[in-house]
Amino acid sequence: MSEAIFLHTPDKETEIEVLYAFMSIDDKGRHGVVAAILPGLGTTPLVTGSRKTAKTMIPVAERIAKRTGRTIGLFAFKRSHQVWQSD
């Protein structure tokens, strides 16, 4: 079994109101979350709660689109409801 990774949310973080996700779009209109291999993090989905951070990810998404020939879009998700919580 691999080693667990623990993440800490800094006190300065706020509640996520909008979730931004880069998604591929195929010729039938189906979507899939795009991921990139980032140094020190490994394979990481291009998803964030910050519009500013999403804008900085655009060049990464553009490189992925160019290399794969896929269409990639940036989507903003504004509604949410919690479907699971750990004990």
C-alpha cells in the first residue's frame, strides 16, 4: 500500500463558491476532467476554487490541447451539495 498524503488548508483560505475545472470535450459533447503531470505532485487534475489560479493554468491546458489534439474548455461550477463526508 502506498504512503498516505495529508493536505492542510491554510487559515487564509475561504469557502469555495465556484469550482473551476478544465475539461476535454469530444465530438459527441462528452466531457472529461483534464490532468497534468506537475513536478512534485505527480498527476494532478486541473481543478481549482480560484479564478486567478484557473487563469494561470490556461497555458498548461493549451499545451495539453495542442499535444493531444483535443478540445479543452474551462468550466465554472457554481452550485453544489455535499454527497459524502468522512467520519
